[in-house]
Amino acid sequence: MKKWLVFIMIINSCLLTFPNESYSGSTLEMQVHFIDVGQGDSILIQTPLNRIILIDGGPPESGEKIVSYLEKLHINKIDLLIATHPDIDHIGGVPTVMDNIEVDKILDTGKLHPTKTFANYINQIREQKIPVQIAEKNVPIEIDPLIKIDVWNAYERYKNNNKSSIVLKIAYRDVDFLFMSDVEQQQEKSFLKEYDVQAEIIKVAHHGSKTSSSLDFLKAVNPEVAILTYSKENDYGHPVNRVINNLYNVNAMIYSTAALGNVVINTDGMNYFVIPERNPVNKLMDVAG
């Protein structure tokens, strides 16, 4: 019953609110696609000058879907592929992407992981001879002069995969995106001390897990939109009720890939549109019979 209530809350949030209706397409747009890869992350960014960034590749079975998604957008080259950390639900589909789409460069944590998935990832990098750069905290990513990409978190010794996740804040004019990967509350506390964490859009950390998304942190971020990436059939209980309640406490509009499929955000740097793939009203009517 609790999971159903969470689902209804997410749907209601999408129905009742919509940001910045005065959107104007008169300037260059940036598009951010939160691709529905089930239980995992894959985020495509088309920058204002049409540089292509792919953050993560979901689980192994999602690789072909990501390739198809890119091909439908007529994307045949990725300028930068960012592997936030070596867990299977983030790099599992990356080898398939690399095998089908030209990748110019990879940004990686540099953290080794003794799994078959990680070995497949490394072998494909070697086979394709793709240059790899190791992410460094506070070293910005320069790929499009119209946007600012700051790295807030990277691998350090004695930190597990999630705590070593690459965290990015991307700013296009007045619109900020915060991509939290799978970091935990310990990293959130550090961010509060070190950075201006305010952002209009947040990709919620660790699929809405109990490990992350403290109320203090979310209050400081003060997001207008929160994106949750997870599968309804996941075995982890994502998202937990505490995270959903925290997001409602800060008046964030919640969009989940589990309920709505792919979610695309278009922005001109002043305003933005959130465009879900599926209509939540139709979905509820289908469930009701």
C-alpha cells in the first residue's frame, strides 16, 4: 500500500504543477534527457552548441535502448561519456553504446571494480582506443563555452563506489542542474560546506535510496523539479518514503522514469519545459480498467 501511495504522490505532482510557462525558444536550447533504463541511470545532454554528453549507460540490458534513443535523435557521436562510478546499473550498458556509437572521450572515476561488467567496460575502451580522463574534484569540464560544468565529487581512497560517484553541477545561464549520481548523506554534508548547492533541477541521488537526500540538503538545494530514476520492479525499495516526503517538504515537483518513461527538459537558460514520455492521466485510467 505504501508503494502505491508513493506512486500516486508522484503522479499527482506531475499533474498539478508545471514550471516556467513563459518559456521562449528565441535563444539556443539545451536539452537534458533522463532515459528510462529501468533500475539505473542514463542521462543524455545536448548542449546549446550541440555538444553531446552521455552520463552513464544503465544496466547491461539497456545498452540497445540507449543506442536506439541516440539514433532516433540522429546522434552518431558522443563528445563526452561520463561514467559516474563502476556499478552495473550505471556502466552496464556502456559497452554496447561504445560498440555502436563513436565516443570521443570518457571521463571516469579511476576506481577499479572486480566484476565482469567492469571488465567488459574496460575491454571495450581498449578495443575502441578511447581516451580516458580521470575526474578531479573542483576541476571543471570544458566542452561548451555557453555552459559551466563543475565537478563536486570524485574518487578518493577508502571511499566505496557510491561515495566516489562523480557529481556534477551544470549551469546554463539562470538554470542549474544538479546530477547527484549515487552519493550519500556524508557527501551531501560536504557539499553544503563547500558549494552553492541551489539548483532548479536535481537528479535525486541513488534512485531515492535511504542513504541519501537529507532534508537539510534538499532545503538548501531548493529544487523546483526532482527527477527519480528507478524501476517499479526494483528489489531495493526505491524510492523510500522519507525521500518522497522530503521532496514534498521542499515543494519539488517529482518526475519519475518508472511512472513516466523518458523525461526531457528543454531550456533556453532562462526558462524550461519538462516533457514526460507518458501521460500520467492515461496511465492511471489504464490501471483502473
